[in-house]
Amino acid sequence: MKHNYDDTFLARWVNNELTQDELSEFKKSEDYNIYKRIIETSSELSVQSFDEQELFNKVKTKLSNKKETKVISLKSRWIYTVAASIAILLGGFYFFSSLDKSYTTGFGEQLAILLPDNSELMLNSKSTVSFNKNNWSTNRNINLKGEGFFKVEKGQTFTVNTAQGNVKVLGTQFNVINHDTYFEVTCYEGKVSVSTSKDDIILTKGMGYRMMNSSKSEQWNFDFSSSKSWITGESSFESTPLSEVIKSLENQYNIKIKNTESVDLNQRFTGSFTHSNLDVALKTVFVPMKIDITFTDEKTISLVK
């Protein structure tokens, strides 16, 4: 049975103010190892600056919702850290963002990320991923906004969450794009499960799926052996709406393409563009589509149909 400690007991323990008898009795209790792990974990966390009174009020509110749970009166900064950790134990209330990892790329930037299980993630330009590293071994979940190429080690289910759909695998290679109203998954090895508001499907090697505006979806097959992935320095497209190709150009080269209302953004483009030369990339995309381009300034381009 757990001991009902008074309001200052834990504070005195953390501050090494318990008597030998009190400490000996506490170590025999079933609670001791739990609180000990909390303290050890808290010491490894970097606590960011915060308003102490506001934090303490949050702790009090969280603990007051638990039956027969006392609110510990705490005053010094390190005691607030303990209080936040106890709140985690009792109610899953997280105060520490350091349990999460987040990565963001800028225009034209790619980032290679080695995940805790040695799975690999290549993050494309203007993209963000986040995940909880603390429980990664049992909960391989990643939140993605933008584009990422994944090489997943076999193990627990690996899930990529986006605003428009989720992708689940056990171990494979695949690419995910989530831009505004556009969602695309291409499978390069193994198989992946894709779930959106519209479809629940399985993709195998050489299959792709896309959903546009949360209403229209389609599947296609591609030659995975010759298909160029953006991780090789060249973005490839298979009957992709021009609006998505333009988005990719903007992200890779930090440019703004304007006057898009003059062209049909739903027309499809099949081909690729290089990441190393803007002029070549623009001609590769727009010349075959008979769209003229004009530089308004160094970073702004207007389209003319």
C-alpha cells in the first residue's frame, strides 16, 4: 500500500533533509523507485525558462483532478521540476519538449536524419518532422509536414502521420509528400499501408498513390529501378499536377512563381528537374508545357501562357 506523504515530504527528500529513519522507511516503500526514476529523468532534461507561478498553477490544476491526490506546496525552481515530473507520472501531463525531437529544413536544404532504431530519413526542402525519442522502441511515430524519404528498419509498426493521411509500414523504403491540399506516397521497397479520409489501401514496390484537395485520389505504377528520387539531386514527377511541380520548384530554389492564374495548374507534368541549376530546371518544366516565364526580379518569376 502506498504511503500518504505529507505536503513537504517529497521536497525534503529531494533536498536531502529527511532523517535516517525517514529515508530508510521511504526506501522500503513501493513508491521509492518510482520517485527515484522521476528525479533521475528530470536531471537529464533541460528545463527551459518559464513563469514559475503559471507552471505551479498548471500543476495544481492537473493534480486537483486526481482523486485523493494532494497538491505539494513547492517554492524553489528545482522543486517545480519535480512537480512537473510527478504530474507526468499521475496524468501524462508533459512540460518538457526535450522528450521530442524536431527537425526543419529551409529553401533548397535537405537533411539526413538517423532515427533511434537506425532507420533513415531524408528530409526535403521546406519540411518539418517531429517524434518522441523517449518511447521510440515501442512507438515509432513521426509527424511530417512537407516531404521525406524513409528507409525503415524492421521492427514495430512505423507510422508517418500527416494532415491528410497516415502511412504504416514494418520495414521498407518509401517517399511521402504532404503539401497543403496534396498528399502522395510512393513505395520503393516492401509494402506500405496508406490511410486517408477517402481510401485505405496497400502499396507494394513500384506503386504510387496521391490525393488532391481531400476529394480526388488516384494510383499508378512506376519503374522503381530507373525512377529518380529527389535524394539524388533531381526531383521526378509522374503525371503530377503542375501546381505541385511549381511548389517543388519554389521550395528547392527559394523563388516565388506568380501569375499562376494565367495557366491551368491542374494540367499534368511527367519528367524531372535538377536541383543544381535554376535556369535549366525552369526550362525543363515549362518549355514542354509551352509556358513562357519572365523574371520580375532575381527571386520572382511570372508565368505567361
